[in-house]
Amino acid sequence: MGLNDFEYAAPNPFCFCAEKGANHDCKKDIPKESILTAFDKLRNRKQGKKVVIGMPAGIGDMHWILTKLESYKEKNKIDHLAISIHEDSGHLHSASFLQRIPFVDSVICKEKPFKFIWNIPPLERHTTLMENIDDCDVRIEFNSELEAGRRIETILPEYDVNWEYEIPYAEEDRTFANRVKVLGGKKFVVLYASSRGGNSNPTWTAGKWGLNEWVGLISLLNAKGIQPVLVGAGWDLEYAQDLEKVCDERGMSEDAFLNLVDQTPLWRTLALIRECDAFIGFPSGLGIMSVKFKKNTIMFWPCAHKWFDDGFHTAWVSPETLKSDIYHPMKYGSKNANPEGIMSTLGSVL
């Protein structure tokens, strides 16, 4: 089952050509290093005090920082806030995500990775904010503190947390998600089964959740008339294909799940999450955004991880959401970390 009749081609934010059709793409002809996005020209603001902040390019990593970045901008009287990221093949949508955030004035995409937390030994990651590094005025990362189980409120505590910072929701994206809902004619659940860092990575799954579990869950959702929708990026295609193969081998309908892996740009994927009845997947930016959108969310976590404290499962979640019955962090191998247990956990929703 496909959606070719209303596929969406996102306009190229790096292109300033006057005639720009749906499939126009001249980004490859423009060097990415030090390019400010179209928002610089569209907003046409007086520069004033400009600060360039470097941060990780993962959607979840950025979201954590964004909860405090508006306060950072206001308290430091910054007129122009530029975000600098390394946008590699795995994070092609990161710039487009940042461009829509109202208090972000421009985005700089760098071809070379930052000398960031990724090459600092985990046990030595103590510095949340560093100045004058990699052509940035400031570089910020919250990962180290959160992974140690520290609440986000305690990270850079001089800045306020805004759990509800605005992420604009375009009407065309809402229409897309609602058309998916109509196609299924029923409730739908977003599934995130990943080829990279997720279900094929023993560090995350430890063999506790694999193709058999996903197929079992899809079968139970089908039995209740609920449409599973599989999402992911290009690097998740392999696992999606394996999942389709197992479903076919077991004689399941070719419409057992709607496979949208690598078929929707980030904003369409986020729209699906906004409109779904539940999200199920391994820890990722998509799951983190599902929690922000206050959707019923199940995220699998390893029983033990040499770098992650158990507090990391919830350290980034708002107190309001923690008090609700929306977010269910689930350790692999725990009582409900199986298809039947998930259906039971989401019983009141589904």
C-alpha cells in the first residue's frame, strides 16, 4: 500500500532560485559550509547581537536543548540566534526542523563533524556548555547530563524550561496525516523499527525484541482493526524489508502494515505522530517528539547500559507528562515488553 498519489517533495531551503518547482533541487551546486538558510533572507531582520550555537543534529538531542534555548536567547539579549549543525546523510532533515522554530533565526550546515561529545570519552563528559569551539560562539549538549539521570531542569539551571515551545504545524502536513487515517479507515499506531542503532543493534535490543515480536504486535493490531504505520529514514529500509518478508512468509495480508519508511520527509512523519493513537519504538528523536506531543508512547530501553542511568528514561520528560498515563518507558525483558503486554498497556487507548 503506497501513497504515491500525494507524495510531498519538500522545497530546498538552501535554494534562492525564483522558479522553484516541487522537484527542484540545486543544493548540490551550492557549498554547504557556512550557508545560512533562506530564513535569513525571508525574515530580513536587523542583525544586532548574533550568536552561533553548535549542537548535535539528532532531533531528540536538539529538542532537549530547545526547551531552554528561548530563555537563553532572551536572558543574553541575543538579536540573531544561529544554530550550527553537522548535517550528514543520516540527519538530512535536521536543518528543516530547526528552520521552523520561531526563535531560531538561521541555520548553518557544516560538512565536517564538530569536535563534539562524540569523541570525548563518556566518563569525561562533564561540560554542558563550551565557548569558542569549532567556529561557534557556544556549543551546547545535554546528552551527558541526561544520560547520567539528571533532570533537564538542573542542566544550565539559570535558564527556564519551556516544555511547550512552539513547533509550527503546517496545514498541508495535517492534511497528509489525516488522509493516512482515512485510508486505513480506523485508528492507527506509528511503529519505529530501525536498522541502525535500534532493532539490529545488540546494544539496544540485547536480543529481546526482534522481527518475531514486531510481527506478533502487528498481528494483534490487525486483529483489533488498528492500522500499523511503519516510519523511518533511509537507513531503516533494510529492517523494514525484513519485516515485510516475514509477514509475507506467515501469510499475512500485504496490507498488514503501511510501510512509509524513507517515503515521507520529517514534517510528514511528525504529522503522523501528532495524529496517531500511539507510538511504539526504540529510543529515538521520533519517540521523544511523540512524548512532547503528548501522544501515548511506548519506548523500549535496554535493561542495562554502561553509559545510561535508568533516570535517563524520564529525565527529559515534563512533570505534567510524568503524572499522566501517556509515556511508558519499557525495559526489554520486563513483564509487559512483549506484544501482548503492549496491547494490555495501551488497552484503554486502543
